[in-house]
Amino acid sequence: MASHNHFPTVISSMISALFFTLHCIGCTAAAGTASKGDGKGQWQLLLDNTEVVAMHMALTHHNTVVIFDQTEAGPSGHQLRRRYNGTRCKTRDDLADSSCYAHSVEYDIAGNKLRPLRLTTDTWCSSGSFLSNGTLLQTGGHGTGAQGVRYFSPCGGNDDCDWSESAQSLANERWYASSLLLPDEDRVIVVGGRRVFTYEYIPKQYSNEGSFHFPFLRNTYERREGGNNLYPFLHICPNGRLFVFANRDSILFNYRENRVVKHFPRIPGDGSRNYPSSGSSVILPLDYTDSYEKAEVVVCGGAANGAFRAARNGRYLEGLSSCGRMVITGNRHKWNMEYMPGPRLLSDMLLLPTGDVLIINGAKCGTAGWNYARNASLEPYLYHPKKPLGKRFSVLKATRIPRVHHSSAVLLPDGRVLVAGSNPHNRYIFEDVAYPTELRLQAFVPDYMGSKHHQFRPTNVTVHYGHTNVYGVRYSREFTVRFWLGTKPSSAVEFTAYAPPFTSHSISMNQRVLRLRCKSLVRDKNGWVVAVLEAPPSPSVAPAGYYLLTVVNGGIPSVSQWMRILQSSGGRS
């Protein structure tokens, strides 16, 4: 856990002892080297029953994971004794009453246990973003939840922690919309929705604040194909402008002025990338070495032209295997195309502490929707952005559990990837279907966690801010990380800060990785290392909030610890 206190005695003792003064990147040749190996990872079964389908998942800074489904799916795997209004669930009719069942749970990672939560409006195909204090702001959905705004403030094992409904509501119904935390202090933009061609902000700054027309969404909408621009991909550029990708097109948007700054080239090839075609996207790690000025996005997978209509008629077209990669900063923009080992849609793309991208879950044919996908993708892919073209993909160990429509995945602080969900039905069905409702909870264990790497793994990581009354670091300020390393550091010690996403429907909203500048690195004879790091320079590079800080020694990551980047005007917690 992070410490609030400065520790000058530790620093002084290190300086007086025998020590090595090292560069954070590019150490001396005498440094040890970690063997990365070529392993494909492992799978763990954690629970046989999550009780609710993991349509949505989000990791909190209290090391719990919020898991939730739609409330209209009827009975879930956790029956309640009482409805949320207090009335008892006791009659035969109550067995089929959706309000007599939980539709959200909180998963305790360390205890490997669940706690039911109370959702009162429908979160089917909704969106989410974390605010700077770690509260999950959850928006939209279907029916009773289409204009709903909900909050979940994690409290670390306190059973009083639960969902709360905001008195504010969205101006428009937001079903299949995307949300993103903006550089402005705790301001979230919510974009799109089914047959909704607007965006709006939450929280509202004044009572009658409405929505804003967004012609880009209308221009990319395909009515006969289910939209194909729902859940648009959103990424914040280091200059504070918004990258928006929908269907096959993308723009750079100045949201403060409600103005399109530029239109990027259309991504090559046929097919679509957004829901229900359900490709996925990440913004690659931002790096201090170029002053965080370069931003590059990757879009992978999706469905073939006509896949939605074909699936409705019982034909499942092969998905897309192509990925497009493009620099979205500067003035020269071109999609550089490459190919995954196979076709893929409905997958999650997660950034790992190593800077690699994990592509997990999904299917090879069809599209999103009720039973519209076939041929589950059981093998994760690993994408190595820094390798030469043609050598960037590797195939990892396959799972035995199909994860198709309404599955999700999140990166955990210990380096594993939590995987759950899959339900291509409008209720819970466990037999006599191609893909039954899936309630088992798994973790994928990447090869970097293998025992052969333990001697190179940094341990006992703590974060120190140097203040007694402030938990966090302000922009461009220094802070300190202390850890233990049994061997000399490798020639490349890196420090990454990861903004955990809200994941749903193949989109990881607000996911972001930053490579932090290390100003000094000192190791004493007992193996303790102190690094002085510099926080990112601005909210456009790193919106205020909680991040997972990881020490990566020669490609081998530590267990991550939480750090907080403070708003420019705030601080006390």
C-alpha cells in the first residue's frame, strides 16, 4: 500500500551504504538479465458460480471487482430474500420475478468471494468511467435505466457499500453508448446510443443542461446492420482533444468547442469495427521519452459486411482478422494494416504492464446479438507493439470455456487477467443451446508470472508522496517508489501507471498506460531500491484518479500498487 510519509532516514542510509547508482533505462552491462521465455500462460478456475453474468466488469482501487448484468434477464444465480423495496420474496410467482434476484456482485480478489449488490434500474448495455476519487460513474442502459446515472463508491469490505441512483438523469436515452473521463475535473462525456446521434456531459453543470448534436454518428450509422457504430471507441489525445472511431471512420474532436478538428483516413478493408460488429481498440502506452506527445491507436477485429443480417437468417460470416494502427497526433496519418493469427470479434483488448496487448475472449464468426456468433475464440493472442511487422502476434494457451457475447475481462493488480461472463440469451439458459449462460470465473495467468521469472521480479513495492496530509501526487511533481530486488536491476527498469477500464461489449473505456520518467534509481547492498519518479505533466496526458503503478524489470512486472494523481486544485482524501 502507498505511504503518506517521507522517509529521509531510508534515503540517507542507502547513500551511506554500498550502493549502485543506475540509469532507469540502459543500465550498465553488469546488470542481470531476465529470461522472458516463450511460455503461453496458464488458466485458473476461481469460482464455479459468479451468480450474475459479467456483462460489465470494473476493478476498484480497493482491490475488488464490480460485476454486473442487465436487470431484465429474469432470475440470476443469486436469489434475494427481499426485494430492494423491502418486500419479501416468498411466493411461487417470486421465483420468476427479476427483482427477487441480485444482478450485481462485488468480487473480493484476495478472499475469492462475492457480495451481492443492489441495482434498481436496468444497466443493459450501459457505460462507465471512474472519477478522480475512485467512484465508478455508471450511465445509461435500457428501459428504466436508459437515462439513469448511478454511482458505486468502493469501501473495501464494508457491506454498506452499494450502488446509488443519482437525482440527475441523462438528457437522452443512452443504450450502447460510450463514456470517457475528460481532462476537466471529474467531467465525463457520454457519446451515442441506439438511434441517438448526440453526446452530453455528466455530472451536469446546470439544471437544464442538455445534449449536443453529433452528425458524425448519424453519418456512420447503418440501420440494416444494427447500427455498426454503437459503443464508439473514445480516446483522449495528449493535447486534450478526443479521438472518436465509429464503424470504419474516425475524427479528432474538440469537445470544448463542439468542433471536428480533422477527419482521419477510413480504415482499409470491408466490414465494420463497432457494435454489433464488435471489434476492439486501445491507445498504445504514452511515453515520457517523447514528452507524451505521440499517441497511437490500434483497432483489431470486427465483423464482415452483412454479418448482422446474415446471422439473423442463420448464416455466420467469418469475422475480420485485420488490425489497423495509426498515429493520431501530428499531421501525417495512415492506417498501417497487419493481421491477427485468425478472425476475431467480441474480444477484449487489455494493455499489460509490459506494454503488450492481450486479445482475449470472443468468436470467429457472426456478430454480436442474441445467438448471432459462432466458433468461439478460445486462444488469446498477444500483440507486441515494438516488434517488427509480421512478428507482433503470438498465440497463447487456450481456455476450455467459450466466452462470446456479454463476456468481459480486466487486468488485476497481481498481473493476472480476470475473465468472466458470456450469455448470448435474453435470460439465463444452461442447456440445449450452442453457448449456455456462463457463470464460471477464471483468471488467465500470463507467462511473465511464471516461477522461472521470480528472481527478476521486483517485490514489496510501496509508493511514497513525501507529504503527511496529501495522498497523491500533483502533475509534474516528484514522488518515490521503493521496492526489493534480489538481483541487480536489468538493463531496462521501467515504471508504468495504468488506468483500469470499465469493460463491456469488447470495449475497455478509459484504459490508459503511461511510461513514467525515472529521475534516479539507487540500490543498496541488501537489495532495496529507491526510485525517484516524475508524475505526468497534465490532465490531458493522465486524467486525475487512481492508477496501478508497476515496476517492470527486464520485462518482468511486479505486483502493482495503487497510486493517485491529484487534480490541480484538489488533494485531501
